[in-house]
Amino acid sequence: MSLTTKEMVEELKTIWKKLWQERVDDKVRAEGIATADYSILFVEKGTIIHATRDYKSLNFKEILEQHQIANADRFIPPSPQAGGWTKFIRTSITNQRLRKKRRIELYCSEKKKRQQLKKGGRGWLHI
């Protein structure tokens, strides 16, 4: 991997982040629209970059492949569904916390039932 490739990927990442930060969200149509022309990402001004229904969103990996960068997978972290830190935390660490809570509930003594309040909880009446 050469330094120019790494520099190119870093530049693409910064422009990619800028694209997503500066997008305009159309609340009526539920889609995100590019506000500027990002020729290096192959996105023109007014292009829909995110929509809720029947739309294939932009993919950073495809942009890297269009720039003919070898091993595009090296520069992109895996999705949480495929693996990575997020999945590790979700499957390993979070489950351990639940196990501890269950153990505590099993070994804790039951709380004493409170007695019925006198006068229905209104207190004593003085005449």
C-alpha cells in the first residue's frame, strides 16, 4: 500500500463526511439531498443520497472501487451485522450484564409486604 493511496482514501473520507453533514433533509419526501457538487465522489448537486423506500443508497466501498483502489475492504470497517467492535460489545459484554442482574434477582431475599395503613392512609382523626 503506497502513501498516495492512503492519502487518497483519507481525502475521500473527509469529503464523504462533508457530504453527509451538509445534506438537506426533505421531511416531506423523507430523503437526503446533496447540497453541492462532489465530483470526486461522483455525486452532483441535487442528487438523492438517502431515501427511505426503494432506493439504493450511496456506498463508500463502490466509490473506492471506481477510483481503482485495491483492497477497498481494508479501508472500510465491517458493518455491525457482519462483525466488528459493535457486534462484539452487543453479543459479549451486554449479555454479561444481564446475567449478573439475573443472579442478583435470584439470590436477593424477597421484600416484606407492607401492612395495611390505618384509616386508609389518611392518618388519625382528632376530635
